[in-house]
Amino acid sequence: MAIELFPVHHRGLAGVGTQVFWGLGCLYLSGVAWLAQDWRTIQLVMLMPTALSAIALWFVGESLRWLLAKGKTQRASKAVEHMSALNKVANPVSGDDHSVLAEYQVHCEKHHSSYLALVRTPQMCRRTFSLSVILFGVNFGYFGMTYNNAELAGDRYLNFFLGSITETIAYVTGAFVVVR
């Protein structure tokens, strides 16, 4: 959802950039676990950033695409007005001129899609199945390696920390690859 807030040419970088926060979260977890070493304390301390994120949701507006796809043009217009005021730019949808929003709404109505589109044709069905199997395998391997590196020889906290640093560096490298 956060990716659609970015212009199209920056979405790849934004998608990879969000993963950097996962790596930093793993670094944070390794430090907290090393300091606390009690699962209840670790759980409580790890919950704090999540609670802050939940509070931040009250300040994030609804997606313009979602509003227009659901036919809520007036709310979309108010959202654009609010964004224009925050960014101190002229409102592109001023007054009763909702032509841009109405045009996109017509586009959404013409190109209505659902999850059934993933299995309607044999080709899409094969692609959906193949990508699901690949995604499962990648995630299974990733989590297996991530959570098993504490079992390697040596200090489990240091192993997890080093694995987290490696992961964060991989995400940053991925960001440079996506920008190219």
C-alpha cells in the first residue's frame, strides 16, 4: 500500500527500501535479545515500534486509487485537497472540476479486476501456480536460514546479528540494482 504513494518511476526503489526496515528490525531484535535474554521482555520491547506504527495509521489517508475504484469521488477530492494544502501547491481538482478523478474512475470501472483473473486462462493459472510454488520455496529457505543461524557454532546473538547485517547489506545492494 505504501508503494502506491510513490511515482511510478520510484516504486521499485520504494519496494526494496521497505525491506531495509526489515533488516534493521532484525538488527534491533538481535541487540534487544542480547540485552534482555528474557522472552517476555524481548516481546514487550519489540512491540513498541509496532505500536507506534499502529498509531501512525490514524494519520495516513486512504488510497486515492481505492477511493476512486469504489466510486467515492467526493472523498477522493477532499483527499487531494488535503494533500495539496500540505504540500503547498495548487489543488489540481479545485471546485467542481472532478474531471481528472472522474476519468480515472471510468478507467477503474473499465478495467475491473479480481483474484479470479489469476486462474481464468490456462496460461495465467500456470503462472499463478508456478509463482506461488517459487514464492513458497524462497520464503521457506529464507526463514530456515534466518532462524537457523542462531544454531551455528559460536554466540547465537552474534550469529543472528551478523546474519542481519548481511541481510541489510543485501537489501541496500538490491536497491542499487533496482535503480539501474
